[in-house]
Amino acid sequence: MTTGEQSTGQRKHRSGVVFSNKMDKTVVVLVERLVKHPKYKKYLRVRKKFKAHDERNACNVGDRVEIIETRPLSREKRWAVLSILKKAQG
């Protein structure tokens, strides 16, 4: 490593469903995960929406995609579509 460089960790990956594709080169991806409640020990479904960069406008609503963390591309966009895992039916 030379001076000025710093080592960074692995970039985060998430997988979710395309919620909206109405913007140009941007999709909204809904990511669901299960979290155990600390007191009641019940599993809760936590949902979060991420705005992701889709360079080719290839994603449609309902597609299952994998997104990866990237540098800030706009005010809210910090993720990019890595691959389309499954196309939506119909």
C-alpha cells in the first residue's frame, strides 16, 4: 500500500424485489429480512427500500435483483444493481 491509500472492507450485498422503476437509470429495491425481537423472541419482518443505479434500465417491477454498495451517485443513491436473479412473471 502506498501513501494516501487506505484498505476498505468488502462491499455489502443485498437481494430484494424491484418496487419501482419509474425513474431513469434508477430502481427502488425492497429488501426484507427477519429480525428477532430482543424481549419477546418473535421474528419480525423488517423492510427497507434502497435506490439503486440501473445503467441499462433492464429491471422491471417484480424482478428479484442483487444490489451492491457503491460510492454516492446522487443524494439518495448509494447502491447499484449487480444482477437480475429472477425476472418477474407476466
